[in-house]
Amino acid sequence: MKQIAILGSTGSIGTQTLDIVREQKDINVRALTAGKNIELLERQIREFRPELAAVWEEADAAKLRTMVRDLPVRIVSGMDGLIEAAVIPQADILVTAVVGMIGLRPTIAAIRAKKTIALANKETLVTAGHLIMPLAKEYGVRILPVDSEHSAIFQSLNGEDGNKIHKILLTASGGPFRGKTREELAHMQVEDALKHPNWSMGKKITIDSATMVNKGLEVMEAKWLFGTDLDRIQVVVQPQSVIHSMVEYEDGSIIAQLGTPDMRLPIQYALYYPERKPLSGQRLDFFALGSISFEKPDPDTFEGLRLAYEAAKRGGTMPTVFNAANERAVARFLDRKIKFLEITQIINECMQYCPYKEHPNTEEILETEKTVYEWIESRW
């Protein structure tokens, strides 16, 4: 039996992970965590019977304790609660499905506890890849990617040990605004940005797809996951979202991973690696698909991608500035406090004016995030 803990069990990745638990019936859930959705978390606790559950606010934890007082589950809260869930002794695998830098400290703690990490929290590597990857190597911990693109790269690398990579081809759908001009983007509303053509995701990542910031974050993540130089990571727009990414080797051969746009596939692959198990759902039908097309990304219109490459090349705390500015800007856009194009405007301004440190430790990364938030609050 697999023994897992899930950080962010009420979000998109977390709920789909639990779909796999239901289907496969050979996984025990030892810990669950959520932000504020205690009603859904209660239902998950009753169904999967973890020993531990965590929420962010102690007030919500108190309510949840009352709601599940008939069950043998301990309810904790805050960062200490997240870390306790991440290192729970009964679990072997930690699924990090939280959104944002809140996942950094629990992931570090889990690596030190020698848990296998099924990583869906890209911000951990974006902001602290220079700390996380050496730490994982030191503790002999495997980090398995859950993002569909990074899972595809990981699968395309299997069996190719020792063969030199020429290029990683990181695919992008182009999001809901593919092909639009900046003049058109100036008028886009929240509802428009949330209409992704292929994927069903949470609101934040869907907006990131619309700005192509998400692809920029994935470029940074790929750099650390696969030890690849930035100039060997090329973004390719693949509108049908059936090629999830590719690896080109030095002999010119390209290996790609294809499938339907279903996040359960990379989640299950990470949970059972190196085994493949049956998975219900639609299969890719090439005759129905008809054709697969490719386009160059437009970094002038979608400047989030260009800014991401700039942040990654500078390194240090700059990826943290990029990520933190985007998180706060997206939240403001979803609250209808700023316009769509102001998301990348805020990122650009923060990258120009917020303090920079070349070799940050964990505390300095978190302090940078706080500084960016304060800078945005004072000006926007």
C-alpha cells in the first residue's frame, strides 16, 4: 500500500489526487491540509480517514475540530501544522499541491524527513531551486514532477541516462488569449481570462496561463528539475495540448510525451513511478484529432514570459520578486482592482525597484516575498 500526505487537498491537484486514491484503492491517506475550505476538508476526512489534518487559521481549525469530533483525527493549524503534515511518519510520499510560496518550508522539512516529493508546487523550485535540489541530493530524496509539462520531460528522459540533452521543448497551450493583440488584451475581464480552452485548473493558475506567466514559472522550474541551462529551454505553443513537452538530444532525435489534457495522468505517474497503472478516462484519438500544430510564443504581447526569462537569468532573489509580484497582482485582478495588462506591469515595476540579493537563504527568500507585497500595497 502507498502511504501519502497531501498539502492542498481541496484544490485542483489535491482533489484529482484523491480521485486516483478512490480509483486505485491501494493508497492510504495519512494527512490532508487545506486553506479555508473546511467544509470540503471535512468531507475528505470522513471519506479517507487521515490521522492528521491542517488548516491555516486556528479559528478554522477550532471549527473543524467540532465538525469531526466523532472521528480519530487530530486537527492542527498554521505553518507548524503544515510542516507536521508534511513530515508525518506514516507517509512515504508527500504531494505538494498548495499554490504559492507557502509550500517552501514544508517541502524542505519533508526532504529532511526523507519523504519522496510529488511536486506540484512550482514556486518552491522557482524561488529556492538553488537550495532545494542540493538538499534533495544530500538526503537522497527523489523529487517527481506533477506538472504535466515537467512530467512529460521526465518521461522523455527515462532510459536516456548519459545521453546529452540539446534542448528541452516546453509546450504551452497559449491560454485563452492566444493570438490576441495588446490592444485586445487591455479590455479583457476576469471571466474572459478564466475560460481556458483545454485545461480545468484553479483560478490563479488559469490567470497565469492567460498571461503566460505560468509558462515562465515552468521554465524556471525546469531549469532546476533537469539541471538545464536557460538557453536550452525553448517554449513552443501547441494549441491542442496533446504534446505535453519534448526533449531533443544532441543527435537531433526528439522524444515527446503525448496524452489527453488530464492532470490525473502525471499525478498518478508520480505516485506510482516507475510503475504504470490503468487509469480511467478518455484516450487520445489521433483520427479525431486530425492534426497537431505549433506556433512561436509572442513575448512582446505576453511579456510575462519575457520577464520570467529575465528574472531567471538574473537569479538570486529575482525569481522570488517575479513570483511574489505575480501572486499579489493576480489576486488584485481576480478582485477586479486592476486591469489585465497591469498584472505584468506590476511584475515589471517590482523587478526594477525591489531589493535584490544574489545568494539568498530561506529566510531571505521569505523576507523578499514580504517586501514585494508591501511595495505593491503601498503603490497599487
